[in-house]
Amino acid sequence: MKIKDIRELSNKDLEGKIISAKKELFELRMKQAVGTLEKPSKIKELRKDVARMKTVLRERELKEAHDGE
């Protein structure tokens, strides 16, 4: 997921996407442990997507706190 696409989402949508990405990440890790994972690079990609989404949420929190002062 591109950062541009992430920034266009609302906070509620981002939180929902983070939750679903974490669930998918868990499932991929389970498949990796069993040995049925086809694309190991998907784990790395999902981890980075979650980090991007959390970063955007944090930026918004900081901006709201700064604007409130």
C-alpha cells in the first residue's frame, strides 16, 4: 500500500486496516511455522504497511495536539 493511499483514509479506516493487516500477518506467520507459506516476502510487506499506517496515525495525533495549543 502506498503512503499516498494511506493518507487519503480516515483515522477509523486506518485503524480497521491495521487490525485486519495484523490478523493477516498472524495467519502468514502460522503458515510459515507449518511450512505452507508460498510468498515469505508478503510478511515483510505487511509489516511495513502496518508501520506506515501507524506512522500516519501518529502524525495526525501530533498535529491535532499541536493545533490545540
